[in-house]
Amino acid sequence: MELKKYSIKEIILSGLKSEIDARDLYNAIADNVNNAILKDRLKFLAGEEEKHRIFFVNLYRAEFNGEEPEVPEDTPVPLPIVVYNEGSALTEVIEQAMESEQAAAEFYNEFARLTDDEKLKNTLKMFANMEMGHYRILEAEKENLERFEDYENEVPMIHLGP
């Protein structure tokens, strides 16, 4: 991912939009699944993305003299968009979310390479690692869904697998 062609404002707003979209996605999926453990994992992921959203809001304020960010409809930085509606196949949505988490990790690592601020650099690298942790959580859930396609609908309080 090549970020040096974008302004710091575009990068921050793109990150902010991406985190909001991820948070909203995980909450929407969680609201439509019956399995309590899967729902909890999705809510956890939504909470993590909310923390990242707050980070970007604070970073924007710090960079632009307390100005409040306006979240754009679209961003110039090409980040994956996950398509989800209630009729979507859950495994396909999770696979898209995995790709999005991978792209977010690349985004954070590239952003870290662009800054000379050591504290910001370390935070961005930590976020990149967190996004790969999210990827692994989603990967395990996708494997469970593929292995036990009906578990989500059949046994709401039982989660088969890790």
C-alpha cells in the first residue's frame, strides 16, 4: 500500500472511515447471528474498531488544531469495502472482513513508515498487529462456519471449535 502520495489529512480521514465501517459491520453481523459466542466475538471486534476510531479522531484533532474531523463518504486511499446485508452468506462476509483486516494492517504499517514521531510509529505498529489478530479471530470463525455450516442456526449457546 503506497500512502506517501496522500496528504496526512487524507490518510487520517481514510483510517477513520475504515474503522467506522469495520465497527458498523461487526455490530450489524452480531445483531443478526444467534450463536452467543460468535455474537460476543463480533461485539469484541466492534469494540476494538471503536478504540481505533477514537485514536484517529484524537490524532486528527492533534494534527489540525482541535478541528473536528468530517468523515468522508469515500476515501482516496483504496481500502477494501465489505458488502453485507441480512441475506449475505456469512462465510463470504467474514472472508471479505479478513481481507479488510489484512489491508488495515498494511495501512498501519505503511503509515508507521511515513512518520518520524516514535510514539505514533509504535502505536501504528501495535494497531497493525491488532488487525492481524482480528484476522486470525475471523479466520477461526470462518473455519468453524465452513466445518459446521448449521451450527449458527442450530445451537445458539454452543460454539464448536476454538
